[in-house]
Amino acid sequence: MRVLPGAVIGWDMSAALALGSALGICPPAIAELLPALEAVMVRRVNEQIAANRD
């Protein structure tokens, strides 16, 4: 993950692509799905971080 103090700003896409390949997912599918997955996961992790600050 790419992070700042108190927030996640994105995933390490090289690591995500490598993980997908290791799981046997074809690279075009990974490239198609990762941006949407990253957006949702970053938003949810940041929501959890904010909730834990309160």
C-alpha cells in the first residue's frame, strides 16, 4: 500500500499484479479489475482509520 500518516492513498500495483499472477489470474483481467478494487478498498480503509480516530 501507498500511505501517508493517517491515510491510505493507493495500492502498490506492481505487488498487486504479481499477487494476481501468482494466484493464476490472467494479466488482462487483473489490469481491468484492479482500479475498481483499489478505489473501494482505499475508501473503506480510510473510513476505518477515521472511525478509529474518534
